[in-house]
Amino acid sequence: MMHKVMLIDDDVPMLKVLRQMIDWESLNLHIVGTTYSSAKALHMFKETAPDIVITDIGLPQTNGIELAAAFARMQPDIRVIFLTCHEDFHYAQSAVRLNADDYLLKDQLTEEQLEQSLRKSIRLLKAKATRIDHETSNYNSELFKQGLFQRVIDGVHPETTLGYAAQLGISWGYPWFMLGIVHLNYSPYEQLYDQSDLSLILYAIYNIAAELSASYEGITPFMEQDHLAVLYNYRLNLANNANQHFHKYLQDLRWRCSQFIKVRLSTVAVTDKMLVQSIGPVYHSMVHRKNEFYESDELTVSEINRFAQNLFLPSPQGFLDPYKPELERALLKNDIDAVRRAVANVGKAAQEQRIEPGEFARDVSYLLRSIEMMFGSPNSDEAFYFYLSSARTLRDAMDLAGNKLVRIAQNRQGPSPAVREPKLQVIQQYIDRHLSENITSIDMARYLFLNPSYFSRYFKRLTGINFTDYVHQYKMKIAAKMLTTSSQTLESLAMGLGYSDRTYFSKVFKKYIGMTPSDYKTRHSVGR
């Protein structure tokens, strides 16, 4: 029997690598679709109804775990294989309640590993008529629970919502609710984990929260895309301090996560009594407005009306310009203490002026990118800029910025010997001769007469990044220069660099340069 396979990865070269790696037909497998877009993946899934999906976890917008959840809702028997860039999955089995068949590391992926994973999926497909997975039933219960929270924030009629909760075994028998939002602090996180681990770590936090809630009456945690929401259903009772009960739960959760998975959390709690139908607007305000930004990691709000107040001010034009010379001098001297002091001054100024958090993160990002360019930093780590824009507190944002600048200072100790390796020159020449092509690590390995797996490991040791990132980064530097010196259309420029799809080209450009091609061209023109 021929089984249908769908491939999803936001790096188009990786899709080509997967197609080239094995003889799919010999395994009775037929690739019915490939895409780099999670939105297109959902549409393609409905059209092609694949039996097996191979997807990258670290997709933008909707990640691979969320896609797998959507696929399972449409087709419960779907088999899923995850691709990732990170090696440490000691927590994966307990953290992810998905019926996933395997986790494959991109940089170490071999033909044998891919075939082994696919054979496992095929065996499970053949056994689906007689096998009922306990993990699958657990996962489905989590989907129903997510549906309950969606009803709450959508403001579905209270009786309907409470009845739905009762069907799931969640007893909300009292009229009043408190609400908590739990976010991850990224400055400690980036020291231990990769961005591709983010969904797994959030699931781990959720599992700890769910296990802990069994010891706290009335408390129900919910897993959302990048945070946890916690509802506390309670009654007014002079004998019991509801506020204290809720705070103790959140403090216990913070402590357990710091001990078990070494992460730091920030929490915002609304202790003003709310009816179930009033939770939605408060929740949306808490998520979209970083009310806690200039507070501590543990903020309590006793009045709902506080979320309706405008707590922040716009960022003045050129707000961070006075701090750039101070930072540059500190970096030139490799004075880490001076770097930290300058960063602290930036944070102090932002707090005194109550700069709107999103605008502040944007300004800090522009400042750091310009410093990176000045000091010739070889790798612009886009995960860092994602963390910075997502930081919920000033402390987290400033810790991130400080760590980034320290890394730049440390990298100034001398050029990496890898750039002088003759082999890299050969690789560079090959890329230059094939700029208009979609080059993969397999293509490069064949040219060098090397095993593809060995070449991937060798190149990562040589440069510090994988081959796909290196090619994208190199092409985007060329694109940035041509945008300001050439009269070519964007479509022509993209085609000349091997990107047949303008949307994909723009997405890759933004990932490595930090803004869209049109924004880059506009800003450069203004700068001139």
C-alpha cells in the first residue's frame, strides 16, 4: 500500500535535502506536498490528506507542534515526525503529549535515521485499526481543555461554558474568578536552550503547572501559544484567604520551574473578583499590553480598571542615540563592566520616561544591530531579537541586551581561524558560481566528494552555523547591497539569487537582515 507524505520546513533547501536523501518510492511512500508556510500547510493538508507529516518544530507564526495539533483534530490517525536543530531532548517524552513518532536532528540527519523513522510510522499506520494509544487520549483531552479556555475568552454564554467545563471534569461551582498569566523570562532561557526548544519548554512548564494544580483547589492552568493562563475559581470566605491561596500557587510554580528545568518565570495576577463572562477582555488586555514591564517578575493587580489606563509613553525620536558612543567605547576597550553600566543606564532612562515596551524593544534592536554591523559580528542571531521583542519585563530585556553586547566584546578578541581555512574558500567559490541556484548541503557534499552527514558536521565546526544558514546569510548581504545600488525589481533580484518565490525571499531577508526589503530600501534612502 502506498502511503502519502507531506513535508514542512521554513527553509526551502531543507525540503530539497529531504527529497534527495532517500528513495521514497522504495518504501511505498509518495510525497504529495511540500511547503515552507504553516498557513499553506493547513490548506495543503486538507487537500491532500497525507498519512505522514514531517515538520520542523521551529516554524514562525504557527509552530510545528501547533500544526501537529491542528492536523490531529482533522485526522486523528495522522503520523508525525518532528525535525529540530537541538540535541537535548531528555524532557521531550514527558513534556509533549503528542503522538509523535520521532524527533530528528537536522544537522545530524542521515539516510538511515530518516528511513528508520518512516518505517516506524508505516508500522503504526498498519496497526491503527487495532491499537488505541493512551497518550493519544490524553492529548485529545488537552485539546478539549484548550477549547474550554477559548470559550472563556470568547465570552460564550456562562451556562454553556460552565456546562462544558463540567463535562471535562472541571468543577467551577463558585461565581468568582481570579486570572493569572505566566510568561517565560528569556535571558536565562537562551543560556540553556535553543529557540527550537521553546514549545517543548512551555509544555514542560504547563505539565508542572497541571501537576501542581492537583494540590490547589479551584485552580486550572491552560496552555496558550507562548504563555500559560491560570484561572482560580473561588468563593468569598472569611475563613480562607483566596488571594494568598492563588499567590502561593504561582510562587510554587515559579520555584518548581526554576528547580526542575532551570527557567525563570514572570507572573501577572488579577485578584479583582471576576465573573466568567468578564474574563475575556481582561485576558486580552493582559496579554497584549505589557503592564508588568517596569514592575517586578511578580505583579499583582487588584483593580481591573488598571488595565484600561495608558501606563506608557511613546519613544522620543533618537531616544537611544546618546548611549551609542558610550557602548562603542566600552566595546572597543573590551570593558565588560562599562558595557554593563551603559546597559543599566539605558534601562534606567526607559523606566524614568515609561517608554512603551514594544517601541523600546524596537529601538534597542536597532541600536544592537548597528553595533553588530560596526564590529563585524559574523552571525546575527535572530533568535536573540525574537527574545528581546518578546521580553515581558525591563529586567529581562536589559539582561538580554547586556549578554548580547558581552558576546560581541568577547568575539572581538580576534578573528576566527575558520575563515582562513582553504576548504571554506572552495565552498565560497562554489556558492558564488551558483548564486542563482537553490544550493543544499547535499549538493555541496557531492561537489567536495564528501559524505553529506560528515560535511554537515564539518561545516558546523568550521563556521559555527549550519550550511543553509550560511548560504542564506551570504545571499541576503548581497541582496541588501543590491537593493540600494541596483534598479532591479524585487522579483528579478530574488530570482537572481535562487528564490523563485518573492514572499519567501522577503521572509528570508527579514530573518537575516531584520526588516523587509522595502523597509530596508526606504531606511537606507532616508539615511542617505
